[in-house]
Amino acid sequence: MSPATRAPRARRYDPAKTRAAVTVQYAHVRRAVRELTPEQLALPTRLGDWTVRELAAHLSMAVGSVTRALRQPAPAAAEVTLLDWPSATARYAAGTDEFVHRLAAGQDPAELLERTAGEYEEAVAPEPDDRVVPCRPGAMLLADYLVTRCVELVVHTDDLAAALGREIPFDRHALATATRLLADALAAKAPGGSVEVRVPPFAVVQCVEGPRHTRGTPPNVVETDPLTWIRLATGRTDWAEAVAAATAVASGERADLGALLPVMS
């Protein structure tokens, strides 16, 4: 692979900040769900046939998966890196959907989220960051798996806010982590240096094979805000619609990312 198309190096994340971000973002979710009426729990979401009830169950599952992984024997070594994870999630969608419907049936969502929180904190607190955990799509370091939990929590907190028609807070570090990992996933999917993607204040990556700029303003630039980027990267927002609405600004003949998105679904 030539220098112009070399895949990006994996970004390093502070494990202590990641742990704190998972805890804080999950607390935001629990507070939001605790206040919901039965009518609100029955509202549709933008995730197929899931109602808010199923979405709450999925948020519980995202955090509960850490506890379940830590209860199993540790694999000998990590098999999956952070840059492998976003593109691998789609293959498990059908199994996830089935599990979520079972989990949501007959359970109070607020109680489910609270119980999962207690189990998670008890399980994760004594474990070292380099503990290897079994998970989909393959064994990962605990520190890396918690980065993916930040992504899941941020993406689905936004889904929950959209379904309820109101804002739910985002932990700044969780939002930054989700933004950066999904931006790096784009750079890994389309390595190169001809397009600069800017998601201030959290991420700047170069991607797409072609001429690399060396100084000054690059000829091909995409700029958007973190939530719009997360929605684009996960297929919640269409590229053409975002450009038309000016929530994503693209300049240069190579700056059309439509064929490269989403990077996670």
C-alpha cells in the first residue's frame, strides 16, 4: 500500500475517561427512560419496528453485554481492533433484533436499565483495562470494548431523543469518542489523503485515494457537526439530504462521501 493510501493508525483513548463516559451517558439514558409514560414507551423509533420500549431494552443490552462478557473466561488474546468493529456490526443485526424483542417483552424498561447499571458497575470496577473479553465480532481488550459502548450509547441516545422529540444530554467525552471512532472508520474504509473530513471540535481525518495536499487549505473538504456526522456514519441521515440542508458542507470534486456512507449500520 502506498503512503497516499495507507490506512490510519488506531487512535488511543484514555481508559479512565472512557469508563467515566460510559457511566455518565448511561445515567442520562436511565433518567430519560425513568420519566416516560406507557404512551411514550409505545412511540415508534427510526429503527424498523422498534418502539421506545425496544430501544430502551437495546440500550440496556449495550451496557449489559460488558457484564456478560466479564462473566466468561478471558480469551488468550484480542482478535479485533477498534477499527475492525464498526464495519462488523451489521452481520449481527438479525440476532440483536431477536434478543431485543425478547428482552423488552414483559419487563419494565426503567427497572431493566437500573438493574443493568448496578450489575455493570460491580462487574467492571475491579477489572484491568487490558483484560480480554469475548464479544462480537471477536475478542477485544476491555478498554477498547468500552470505547464501542460509548458509540452505542451515543448513537442510540440520539435515536431515543428523536423518538421522544426532545433533547437528552450527551457526555462530552462519550460524544467525542463516538465522533472520532466513526471518523477513523471512514478513513480506514477509504484510505488516502485527497479529502479532509472535519468534525469540529473533535475530529479531523484524511481519506479517499488521490492527490494529497501538503500545505494550506486542501482542495476537497467536508465539514459537519458531531451529531450530523454520527447520523451520517450510521445511516440515520442521507448524505445528499445533509448537503442540501447545509448540515454537511462539501467542497471540491472528490468531496462527495455518499458512496462511502454509512460506515456502521
